[in-house]
Amino acid sequence: MKANFPGEYWQLVSNAIINGVDYVEAITFMPKEDDMPEIRQIAENYDGPDQWKYRFIYESPISDLSVLPQSSGYESVNKFEFLVPEEDKIFLTERVEKAILLLEFEL
């Protein structure tokens, strides 16, 4: 994950540091076709200040959305847990501390 998805990896490391935990869990969700009527209804009925963000879910054809075919054989929810190496926690902490110093210098 570190090599193939560095942005996501370092975000998980950051979250581990902030929360004081050694293990992190990445969870992915991809709805299947059968889930879409309920998801579309939820999106259409959403009444929050940013409701415009969800219009594409109920206005777009399913073929334009990221949806798994029912027969795909993939699970909608996938979880991946791993122990964060201590050296990565130290590395990221040092990088953030250096960034803070640079920002203070610029101000």
C-alpha cells in the first residue's frame, strides 16, 4: 500500500499518530446495482446545505456511476488492517515538525 497508494498510506499513518494507535484499518465501499435504488432515494431526499453535491447520484444513469455489477463476485465492503511501522510514525512526525518550522520561517 505504501508504494502503490502513498497518499492514502500516509493519511492512515497520520490518523494512527493522532489517535495514538498502532493498527489502522482502511475500509472501501462500492455499491452494487441492487443497492442503487435506496442510495438514490437517500441522495434525492437529502436536505442539507450541500445537497447539490449529491445530485449526480440520482440524476446520472447507473452506467455513469461507480457501481459493481450484481454478478461481479466482489464484496461491496472491504477492510484492510495493518500494523503501522514505528519508523513510519517517526518519519512522518519529523516531516510535520520540519514543515511547521518552514511555515514559521515564512511567516
